[in-house]
Amino acid sequence: MQVLKFGGTSMGDEHTWRNVLQIISGYKRPVVIVSATARTTRQLIAAAEEAVDDYDRAASIAQDIENRHRRLIKNFMANYPAGDTKSATATCEEWISSCIQNLLTHLQTISKEQELSPKLKDAVASVGEQLSSRLLVACGSVFGLPMIWVDAHNIIKTDSEFGSANPDYDRMQQSTKDVSSLIEDDHIPVMGGYYGQDADGATTTLGFEGSDYSASLLGSFLNAQSIEIWTDVSGIYTCDPRVVEEAFPIDKLSFREATEMAYFGAKVLHPATMLPAEQKGIPIVVKNIFEPEHPGTLIDKEAPSNGIAKAMTFLNEVAIITVTSPHTRKGFEFLADVFGALKEHHIPVNVVTTTEASVSVALKNEYVATSLLQKLEASGTVSQATEMGIISLIGCAFNDERLPGKKVLNILDDRQVRMISYSQPKRNLNIVIPEKDLLASVKKIHQEIFEPEN
Ligand code: ADP
Ligand code: MG
């Protein structure tokens, strides 16, 4: 049994829906997870935010979402004889009306409360997946596939951390059994990704790109043979193909390398995706709906090192915060205080360097808050540098005879390198440089390290 996940790019319009159904029809016992149609989640969140002080604008966004889905279904059904599509079309029409009604009710509540709570935001954000998953089932029936809709509320059980909820493994042990019985009865279960439900019955979401996480969670509970992430590029590339045109798909990555890539900014997989798969040893494959015969990228336990570096990612809008201790005694206490403040503020740090009496951390700008800086000032003098970027080389050998690390530093020779960290066992090289130099440096490094000389 395979879990197949189709992202927003695959759920774009009636043409890609047919690609998706065609791909699904090639599998014997698939389980399908889908994202919302392209742009929908972003629009839903915009509507929720607008509703706080302008309900009419929010409602007009809802109208736009409704129109787009109605058009998609109409265009899809137009390819089949009207007699075959009548009942599926009626199901879709009804479902769109009911989801949009539900959405408008939430928007009214937000408007009345003049405040957007994380709980309501999740309820609104999940509407896209609720729409797309059930509509795909109706289209699948016209296409001739025995699909059945599974509401993720009943399967993906989580805690109540709205916006980035964590799976509740105990409850999911039970809930995922229903999916297994559907497969045994020769159905193709189709579930919306990204959302789930907490113990009180409220809708939660798993965070940005959460559908990938839904797929790997379900795959791990069902002991799937593989988890396939279908998207619009043929695998995970050596670098973001939108920035580096010459980037190319990587054959194999380890779970660790793929996680590092996601954490350090590769916008292709949710960083938590690899964990459930790795625990059960289930391979993840990233493939392209527009080029299904391409093998894509295999993410598995072992992935041979290519001796140089596997991939490069980058992050922009980064700040460096440096805390310098007034005295050098008890360095351990100083470090504990600094990291205690970061913990208290729930701050993920990307790069760290220390000296005896100072510590520098690089983190996304959005986490730098006055309250954090005040807290850090209790430990020492705080200085800040903004408009930074991080380049990360994943699966990189620093001491190999080909010396990619050294090469990178040579390339950056005339740029201002602000921080460097390297971990030999993790084979990760992170370099913090001014943001203005980021993209040019990324391109140059890609050319030198990844592109074959010709
Ligand atoms: P989906 O809607 O299928 O989830 P995403 O937009 O989340 O698709 O991810 C696919 C996109 O990620 C690709 O179109 C590509 O432009 C972008 N991307 C960024 N970095 C990488 C990378 N290193 N490898 C592959 N794709 C990447
Ligand atoms: Mg995605």
C-alpha cells in the first residue's frame, strides 16, 4: 500500500486533476492525501485577517474561492457525457455551498469578535482541504475510481497548539484503523491534508506545508510501503530551481539530509515530514505529476555521499544577535541563561557560534522581539545585525580532498562572512552573510560545486 500526496500545485485546475487521477489509477492499493487547490489556503488566511475589520472584503474573497471551485468542477465534468456526471456534479455543488456557508459563518464570528483567534484561524484555513478532498472523490467517481472521502478530523488527532499542532500518537493509533478497513474493502481513501482535530473536537492545522506531514503520519500508522509526495518538479533539487536555473534533481537523500534541507529553507517539504517515515523506515519519494516516469528523489535511511555536497539551501531575512558576557567566569551559566531566554520565547535558532565570553545566534528576523532582547540583556551586552542571510550546504565534506568547504570560502572571499558553523557528523556547513550578497553567492557556489565543468 502506498500513500500518495498531491500538493497545491497538483490541484491547480481540471487538467492537473486529470493528471492526478491518472496517476492514482496506476496504483493497486493507494491512499490519497491532497492539499487545497493552488492559492486557496493563502486566500483563506487573508479572508480571516480581513474579517477582523472589513467583513465585506473577507466575504468577497470567499466568493472568489467559491467561483474558482465551481468553475473547476464545471470544466472537469464538461469532458464527460452529461448523463454520467449528474449525480457527481450535484454532490460537488452541494459540498461547495456547504463549505462556503461554513466559511462565511466563521468570518462573521471573527468580524463580530473583532479579533482573529488562532483557533478560528485554523478553522478557516482548513476549508481549502475540506473542499478539495471531497470534490476530488466526486471527480474520481466520474473517472471510474472507487474513491471514498475520509474527513481528516476523524483521522489526524492532535494537541491544541493551533497553527502548528502536534500529532497525538495514542489517539491516532485508534483513528487510523478506519482507513485500513476502507483499503481492505477495496476503496481508495482520499483525505485532505494539513488539518486535524484536537481532543475537544476543534479543528487544528499542522503548519505551513502541513499536508506533507499528514501524508507521512498516515503512512507510518498504516505501515505503507512508501510515501510519495507528488508535486510540480521532478524531485528535490540541488538548490531552489526558481533561483538557480541550473539546479537538478538529486537521486537519493537520507532522512537526515532531507530534514536539514527543509529546516534550512528548502521550500519543498515540511521539516517534520521525515520523522514518522524514518521511525518506521518507510521511504519517501518526491515525484512530478507532469513527468511521472521520472524517478524523482528517493529519501531513505542510507543515501550514499557523493563526496562533495548534496544540496544547498538558503534563508533570507535573518538577524544575528550577539550577547557578550561582562565577565568570563562561569561560562556555562552564561550560555545556559542565553539559551534559557531563547527557550522561553520558543525561538528556533539556525546557526550558533560561541567564544568564551560571547555567543552569537542567527535566527529569522520575525523572532526578534523586544521582550527577547530585554531578557538577553540580563545576561550581557546585546548587539544585533539585521539583513542577513544563511547559506547551508547539506551533506558536505569539509575535509575531503575536493574540499568543498574551502572552495565555498574562496568563492565568498570578497564578501563579508559573518558567521560559520560546520558539523562533521552532520556534514552541514552554514554560512551567514549579508542578505544583499545572498542570491549572487548562492548562484556562484552552485556553479562551482554542483554544476559539471564543461
Ligand atoms: P506542492 O504544492 O506540491 O506542495 P510546493 O510549492 O510546496 O509544492 O513545492 C514545490 C516547489 O518547491 C517547486 O515548484 C520548487 O519551485 C520549490 N522548491 C524550492 N526549493 C526546492 C528544491 N530544493 N527542490 C525542489 N523544489 C524546490
Ligand atoms: Mg508543498
